[in-house]
Amino acid sequence: MLGENHLLTHEFPEYLSAIIELKTSNYKFCELAKRYHQLDHQIRGLEKNEVPTSDEHFIELKAERAVLKDELYRLLVAHSKQAG
């Protein structure tokens, strides 16, 4: 689990083209994706430093990442339905 890859293209490989398109054409998606990437980088850094998983700040970061991931997924699904 240490350093597990949570990049959007890894999490949603079936939406690769939509991720690329939305990052350039949808401001909201782009901003959410940037924040998601920042959080993921921060969380993986904490994991590498073996921060206790009970650490409140660590738990909050992971919860925020999960919320962002859900929102990004909703945008990807909506985009795919419009495009398809």
C-alpha cells in the first residue's frame, strides 16, 4: 500500500481520453484535478515517512482526496455520456 499510485489516469484508465480533454477544456475539472494531484503527492509523501495512519491531518487529507475523486469521476461520466 505504501506509495500506492492514485493518479487519475491510473484510477480511471477507461477515461484516459476524457481526462486529457477535460484538463484542457473544463476549468472546474482542471482545478479539481490539480488539487487532487497535490493531495495525492502530499499523502504519498506522508506514507513514505511512515506517518501513523491514526494521524488526524493524514485522515483529513485522505478524506478530501476521496471526495475529489468522486467529483472528478462524476464529471468524467457526465462528459462521456455527452460525447457518446
